[in-house]
Amino acid sequence: MSENVVIVGSGPAGWSAAIYCARANLKPLVFEGALTEENQINGTLPLGQLNLTTEVENYAGFPSANLDQFLDTALDKNERMLLPPSEGKHAVTGPELMHLMRQQARNFGTRIVTDDVARLDLSTRPFKVYPLEGEPLEAKAIIIATGARANYLGLESEAKYKNRGVSACAVCDGALPMFRNQPLVVVGGGDSAVEEATYLTNFASRVYLIHRRDTLRASKIMADRATRNEKIEIVWNHQVVEVLGDETKVTGVRLENTVDGSHRELACGGMFAAIGHTPNTSFLKGQVETNEAGYIRWVKPFRTWTSVEGVFAAGDVADDYYRQAITSAGTGCMAALDAERWLAAQH
């Protein structure tokens, strides 16, 4: 017997899709990912990228408050034990938000498998789903919500200070108190790097845009925007080779000149990597149409339909522009409604 809907992925898009599918009595099955060392290294553990962040101030509905009592009553006891108690008022954290979404999906009957989907066979319907472990199964419809992981420099010191001054999303983290009125570093030379640097000027005392070449890869209009902004200083022909800090936070970066190999240190309160994202689509083996950057392409305007009928995509795996938790959740809702209506038309 085929599953009605299989959802692959467990970020905001996946859980929102699960909640809507469950409430529509579709009995969704979610593959939330496996607890493997490889997933830990790649940042693709269950609960998505949001589970790797600290406070989330820009997700609507969670004003700063003491959330402990609410979490105590909202979450299953075993789930609650995975979250540390908070001290005083704070915005909801990424792990708290993701565990609440997961619990809400379970409350409506979503079934959850803590495993990866190794591959899919989308050549015939019902579709074939092959987990990393366990028996293959069939699905009438599939929602892909596997997200995209931020690209980092790969430095050991960079990994050490993630969430302590190292970030890959200025819109997500730039307004946090730890970054306000501080000199900040953005690494990159494309449109995204210029956008990140420009956004951070709203909070930082100064923004250093570190680029390994002598010209930006960004479009001319974006490059002009960076050079005209008095709070942005472009550091040409340099790359970050080490993130510096104390026991609690980033205090600077060590730079290497890409021309003569000399080194210098630059004091800063945070570093933002803006060198792109990699959508988690390798398991699809090219069966679904993507754009030039590898993101799944929606083939119908304002719909989550992919190039394979009956397969839908939601969240960052299909979004190379916004990449926000709240937009991911919205497209998760869309994908669930699209899947429900498509299934109804099929039967």
C-alpha cells in the first residue's frame, strides 16, 4: 500500500507541510534525516539549519518572553529534555522553534522516521522511496523540503565560532545585540555579499567586505552600491585564513594577501560568510529540473509543482532568493495544499 504523502526534510517547510497534510487527513510520513557524522559535518541533521541557530527574532508570533513554562507544557517530556532551560526573557531560539513545529506536526498524526532518503525513483507512479536504512516504500505524492546549506570557508576556527560571531545570514542575525555598533566582516564578492554588507550597515559601526580579487563579481549596480556606501570598506586581494576570538565571541580575523602572501589582523565583532549556498538535492540524481545553481525549479507560477507531476518542492531547496524561516514555512503550506488538491484530482 502506498503512502499518500512522503515529506523529505524537517525544517520549517517540512513541518509546515506535515501540519497541513495531517490536518487534511493525508497521514503524512516525514523523513527528518539521520543522526550521522556526515550530516553533522554538512549541517544537514534533523530539524534543519534553524536548529543550528540561536535566537530567532524575525519569526512572527514569538515576542521576547520567558518561554520555559510554555515549552514545559507544549512539548513532549522527552522532547523538552533536549532543550536547555532559559534564563530570563529571550526570543525563541532556533532549536525551540523547530521542536515546537515537530511536536505540532506529531499532535495531528504525522509519522516521523529519523532517517535519510538515499534515493527516489520518480520514473513511475506510485513513486519509490529508498531510505538509507529500512525497507523501500511507495508514495502517491512527495514533498521535497531538504533545504540548502550555507557555504563556509572550511576553517577550523570558523566552525569553533559559529553562533558566537560567525554567521552565514545577515538578515537572520545582523540585528542581534552582539553585532550592533561593532565593526563586522563580510566575506565574498558577489551580489549576495554586497547585499549582506549593505544590510549590516544598518547596525554595524563599519563593514569590511573581504574579497580575494581586485574586482567584485557582483553586478555593476551592486558593486557601485558597495563602493558608494561610506560605512563599507572593501579589502581587495585578501582572504580570511583564521577567525580570532576569546572564549565567548569573535574578536577579529587574520587575513592573507592573495598577491604577496603577507598577513594582517583585522578587529571585528563578527564574520558573515556570503559565498553562496548549496541546495540539498544530490539524492535526486537529476530527476527533477533545477536552475543553474541547483535549486529545484517550480514549473507553474505561484505553485510548488516541480517538473515531475506529483512531486512538490518547498523551502530553501527551491528558494535561492529569500531563504528565511517564515518564507520556508509559507511554501511548506503551499506544497501541502498543492499535494492535497493534486491527489484529489487523481482520485
